[in-house]
Amino acid sequence: MGASKATSIEDLRIRDDKPHLAREVVHTYQVLIAGLSWKLGMTASRFALMRLLWAADRDVGVMDLSRRLGVNAAAVTRMVQELEGERLVQRRADPKDARRNYVRLSPKGRKVFGVVHNLSHEFELSLSSVISDEERTIAIAVLAKLRTFAEELCRDQKGVKP
């Protein structure tokens, strides 16, 4: 028997010359999210949750947050507990059903998110420095079409929107 050779990451790549749009979109997303997380000093999931609460500016149910973020309620509950421990959110139980919880940004959370929101805009401006206004407009239009296609595909397959 021959000696087995360890598989490198290069060995796992597809070896054709065709461009792969979905792969490029996913890889770009991963790199952009990593850069944004580094710039903000927080995970993308925490940023997304705080952004939803900031935009709502009211109590939002954990289940609603779960649907909007596309993650399970247990993951949202864990994030909320972490944010609550840092006094960035306030949580209250539904007086009619204690199993239901509502969350909103605390005054401290609104202040922290204001800073983070400004940093996210700085990050976006830095992205705009490497492409023209026309390329930016085209990129946004293309990505919106791809998102709409994917949402319709998911809706047709499962009956739910991602």
C-alpha cells in the first residue's frame, strides 16, 4: 500500500476555469463580515441583532428577532442574555404569557450602537473607495436580483422566506 498524503486546502478546490458566482458571493460575504466584525469589535450576529433593535426602537419579541435574523430562538436568547449581562438590552416577559419575552436596547445599548453604527458607515465608505459610483450601483442592483431570486426559490421550496 502506498503512503497516504495529507489533503491540503488547495487539493479541495474545484479545478475548472469557469467562474462560480455563488461561490464568489459567499466568499466575498465571509471576508466582508470578518472585516466588519474586526472594525466594529463585535460579531456580525451581535451587530445584526442590535441593528434590528435600534431600528425598531420598541420592544421586539424574541421569536420575531429569530425569524428576522434567520436563526433559532435559542441562539437569539443566548445573545440577548449576553447583551443583558452587559446592560445593552432590557428584557421583559409578556404579562399574559411568561414564555414570551420582549427585548429593546437600553439607553446604554443605544449609545453603544450609535458608535458602532457610525463605524459601520466608515467601513462601507472604505469599500466605496475601491469601486466607482457606477460599479457600486451595478453591484447593488445585481446583488438585489440574486437575493430576490434566492428568496423566491426558498419560498417555492419550503413555503417560507429566508
